[in-house]
Amino acid sequence: MKVNVQTLDAQAAGDVELNDAVFGVEPRIDILHRVVLWQLEKRRAPARATRERSDVARTGKKFGRQKGGGTARHGDRKAPVFIGGGKAHGARARTFGHDLNKKVRALGLKMALSSKAKDGSLIVLDNLDVAEGKTKALVAHLAKLNLNKALFIDGDAVNVSFAKASANIVGVDLLPAVGANVYDILRADSLVLTRAAVEKLEARFNG
């Protein structure tokens, strides 16, 4: 699959041949759904367990008489009604993530990339250099490219000038190639790759 390459000024900069094994896979909703659910569940923090009566380090000695004291008959200081006692019916420790086969995860990423290539929302840029890292200059570039909510993926590391210029622009996200993931790709209206990103993504699957 051959795609035209542009500059940030929306000028032609040649073309690039995309590997059909990465950008030409027929998307399947069930695979994409499984990978997105896996990603979102992995992002959930584990629930921290509270300390119950058996977990609290306080004396277990019966501190009062069984009868005649005028108060409830407590057996130790670990009871939930006392300050420093264990929590009654506390939260249990649990994790929410689940395992997903590596092949399914890789296939999901290929399908996400292919879906953007298929619907025409994939753009390939020569590079992401922004003059002096100015936000105003980048806003003008985005207007020429007709981009609003877009995910930009660069090579090994993100372009410093672009990262600085895009920090305050709502709807513009930037990732290195190693951070490319199904959820962020699908939620963006447009996917913008650099030449370096294309090379890294194809090498990631071919390697």
C-alpha cells in the first residue's frame, strides 16, 4: 500500500510503501474489543485491603469483666468499635487485570493501524519539526492539515520541539512508536505517523 508523505506545512514530500501485513489487515471488532478491554482493565489500580480484626496488632486480652461493668462485653481491643481496632467488613485486596495472548494483542494493534489506513484517517509526515517549538506555529500547521483530535506517533523518541509546542493544545496527543496502542489509536479521529514511526512499527512486528 503506497501512501503520500507530507510535511507539517501540508506540502508533498514523496511517498512511502506501507507493509500490508501491518497496515492492510482486515479489522475485526471482536479482537479490537478484547484488546481495548484488556488495556482499560490493566489501567485500574488494585484495591488495597483494609485491616480487619485479625490483622490489627493490639492486645487480645479480655480487658473488662464479663458482667457488672456497665458496658458491652468485649473480649479484646481489636473490636471495630474501638479507636485503632480492625475495620468491620473491610475491602479485600483484588486486581482487575487479566491476561491476553501476545498474538491477540499484536493482531489488535495491526487491526487498529489498518482501520485508520482503510478509512483514510491515516496521515504520514516527513517529520514533526516545529520552528522554535512555538504553539502558534503548530496551530497553523494543524489548520493546514485539517487536524483536530489527532494522535501523533514518532520514532524511537518523541520530537522535542513538537512535544513542547503541542503541550497546551487540546486533542493533540504524542507518543513514541513503542507506546503505540489500540485504545489511543481508535479514540483519535486521525492517526499521524512519521516516516520513522512507520519503520519502527513495521520492524516491531517483523522482528
